[in-house]
Amino acid sequence: MVKKFIHLLFLPCSEATLLLEKRNANSISRKEDWRLYMHLKICKWCKAYEKKLKILDGILKRKLFQDKKTEINNSDIQNFKDKMMNKFDL
């Protein structure tokens, strides 16, 4: 019961995973970082998600550096955008 209260008081899991992704992409504010830190101290599921995120990010970065010769055309970017728009029905 106390753990659930603390869990909701500091940060829900949905926001914690979003902040993990945001922190991975760029920096987050001190307040967000503190709230995320406190959440990760009490939530084993989000802590596991953080570990998996770090592993996947490392793999993707290594793959990116190995495939530097791969070019992305503007048409590829537009095709990707179109597919995403269709999925979200925007």
C-alpha cells in the first residue's frame, strides 16, 4: 500500500518510461531527473526497462557506426513519414 502511494506520488510508470526515452535522446531537467531517480529506486519494472533501453541503444549505436556507408534518401524519409501518418490516421 505504501509502495503504491509513493509510486504515484513521485512518478507513474507511464511518465517514467517516457522520461527514460527522453533522457536517452537528450538531457532532461533536474526536477525530471530527480523524480525519475526516485521512481527507479522503488519500481523494479522501470529499472529493468532502463537496463534494456541501455542495451538496445548500445547495439543500435554500434550498428550505426558499422553502417556509415548507408545513405538515407529524402524519398525514404517521406515514405517513413507517410507510413507513420497512416498508422496514426493523421
